[in-house]
Amino acid sequence: MRYIEKSLSENEQVLHWGKFHWLWYARAWLVLIVFGILIIGIIWFIYEMLRLNTTEFAVTNRRIVMKKGILSAHVDQLSLSSIEGADLDQGIIGRLFGFGTLLIEGRGEGEIQFPPMAKPGAFLKAANKAAEDHEMASVDRLAEDIERHEHH
């Protein structure tokens, strides 16, 4: 029983109940939808920030590595000596804002597809230089080994 019905005096009766116009209900639904979208947006934003901050990619003096994963880790890597080729993709927007995607292919070791990254050309240049340096170091080590064996 409603409050007003409970508080009626003796011989008092309700002649007409007033109610909210349907637009007020629509307003409540709109608020629910907006806040629902806002909450979903916040959750998505947090997920994306975690994903972006837990994805790493680098060129070392021995390999190219990409690690991704929030709760678990997935690691892709190619040794510098196995790099066969690379594809750099930068559309108009990417060129204007300095980002692009990079695919580095390896001989028999697969490939690494990097997500859109800042300055992909600089990353590729570093990978190429590291591969050249690694190859030169390998040649130097081989020459030293040959020289050592010749003297023994």
C-alpha cells in the first residue's frame, strides 16, 4: 500500500493519481545509457592503457623482440642473423603523424608483426644496423677462429 493511501483520513479517498510524464522515464533511461557507456568507456580505456603499457618491442645486439600480454606474456623474437626482410607500412595519416606498422620476416623462424609504432623507420634502421654489426662481428669472430687454428 502506498504512503498516501495509508495516510488517508476516515472517509477520505483518492480521486486521481498523478504520475510522471513518459519523458521523465526517458530521461532516466538516457542517464543510464550515458553512464553505462561511460563506465564501458572507462573500462575499455583502462584495458587499452594496460595493453599499451605491457607491450614492449626492441632491437638488441642479438635479436629483435616483442613482448605483449597483460596477465600472461607472449614473446616473439628473431635472431639478427635470421632476418630476411621487412615491410614498413605507413599510410598518409601515418606519415603525417609519424607512425606505421612493421613486419620483420625471418628465415625459418617466422615473422614479427609489430603493432602501429612511433617512428617505424627509425626502428627498422636500428634493426638493419644491428643486423649488419652482428654479421660483421660474426665474420670477425670467424676470421679470429681461423687465424687461431692456423697458428696451432
